[in-house]
Amino acid sequence: MKKNLLTGLITVLIAVACFAQKPYKVVFYNFENLFDTINDPGVKDEEFTPDGPKQWNSVKYGKKLANLERVLFDLAAEDRDFPVVIGVSEIENRSVLEDVIAQPKLAHGNYRIVHYDSPDARGVDVAFFYRPDVFKLEGSKAYPFVMPGMPDFKTRDFVTMWGTIDGEPFFFVVNHWPSRLGGKEASSPKREEAARQVKHIIDSVMAVNPATKAVVMGDLNDDATDKSIVEGLRAKGKIKVQPGDMFNPFIALLKAGYGTLAYRDEWNLFDNIVVSENLATGSTGSLKIQPVGSSKFYGGIFRRPYMIQKEGQYKGYPLRTFVGNDFQGGFSDHFPVYIYIAK
């Protein structure tokens, strides 16, 4: 009898393992100044040209592409599957995006691009890579950031795309909110306004279809616990959130001492992925956010030894492309972040 029960249990476990869905990975990565080498007269990109102070040329550009390829491929190798959606920031144009996904190890991901040129003075944009075999794109749109009382202030757009995953409606927003130029407190109203506008976009979409699962990602230039995110996005650190609120798994990571970038020997967590209540709790549909591996966290920060500065003043920091005008041959001054979604 016991033998029959054991045999039956093993059979059930094998069946569950065979039919269990592999979780979908969603990633955000600040590429840190991915410029081509061509001087665009419409934007302030002179420093990233062969004649500029950084002497940015095809060799350095090729090294940068190879570094990004390595990180994105290792993110895929971790799960033996390419991420379904990758949001990126600090990219100059569509051409550099095409160069990234054409790298040999990434070409097998068969990625497509959603990109819009933004009015940013330096010409940097935000964009998406997505896998059309999983995310069925239905549309996309760029929303400009408008700062009340400052009609001449220009920054990166909010780029959105929508479609379905496993037949369930999804809405993605990728951001790069205004910087802390002038100091955190003085510049905070801009990020608070950015958060308000993004939340308004999300609320408008969900008012039409409450089953839509929203994902907001980006370099928000604020920590996960700052006012813009906690109050503007109504992002909570506990997964049991109420309808209308959002869940930010990176609040727990920040409180546990983790960060995605370092400044003056302190870590910040500006890179966030925030999800709607129904994606956190599973109140609609079957897909919901999942814990990262065996950890208690619902968000992950991807860092490997080769991505870290080994010596000097910035030892322990992310290994970046430049320090001033000195070429470091690194990856980015930010670590990428990710979440998992599954049934």
C-alpha cells in the first residue's frame, strides 16, 4: 500500500514538474550613455564623438555593446530563457538599440523594439525590447512630461506599450525621471509630478479595463522609499496591497541594505519595477509576481563580480564606462533589476 502511494506521489510530482510554467522575467537596465559615434546637430551629444572630450570612437562603442551583450545574456542564462520584456534608459536612438539586439548572443532572443525620440536636450531616450513570441504587442505611445509653470523644461518621455501575455492584458511604462540636479530636495517636485502623471496614465488604462496588469519600471532618480514613489505611485512595500495601490518589491530590498548605484560611498536604489495590485495579489487572471528563487524578495538586483570596480576610489561600485573622461571599459553605473511573473 505504501509503495503504491509513494509511486503515485512521484508520478504526480513528475507531472507537475513537466507542466509547470517557467516564470517570465521582466528586466530594467540603465545602459549609462549608450551613444553612437555620430554628431547629431539636433542634440548635445558632442562629448560622445571621436572629436569630443571622451574621444568616443567605434572601438569604445564596440566594447560597450559587447559588455551589454554579456550582462543581458547572463540574465538570460540564469533562467535558460531570454527575458520577456527589457526596459532600458540612457540610449541615444533606435540605431543603438538595433546594435544591441544584433549582438551574436542576443540575436537568438528575436527581440523587437518600442522606441520614441524624446525632447531631452542630450538626446537620450527610454525604450523597450520585447519577445513577440510571448508578449503580443497591440500598441504603444509616448507621453511627454510636462512640468507645470516650466513650459521650457524638457526631459525623457514616458514610453508605454500594451498587449497580452498568455492572453492576459498587460500595460508597461518605462521611465527616466528628472535628475537630482540642484539637489534632491530642490528637484523633488519634478519627480513627484512625474509620478503623478504616470499614475494618472495607469489609472486611466485600468478604468477602461480593470483586468489590465500594469508594470512601471525605470531609473526614477529617487529611492524606493522616497515621496515620489510611495505617495505619487501609491507604491507599497507589502505584497497585500489594496486596489488602486501598487506594489514595489524594491522597498524591501532597499531596507535590507541593497542598492543599484553608489554615490559618495552610499548606495541608492533608483532602479525600480512597480506592479499593479492585481499583478501582486492575483486578484484578476492567473499571472502574478513571484518570489525571486528561494529568497523572501519579489525583486532582484543582477550583479556579478565582473560588473564591479575592483580597485581605486570607486572600489565596490558598479564598473562604469567612464570616470570623467577616462575610459574604464565597464558596463554601467547602475545594476539591472528584475522581477518574475508566472501562473
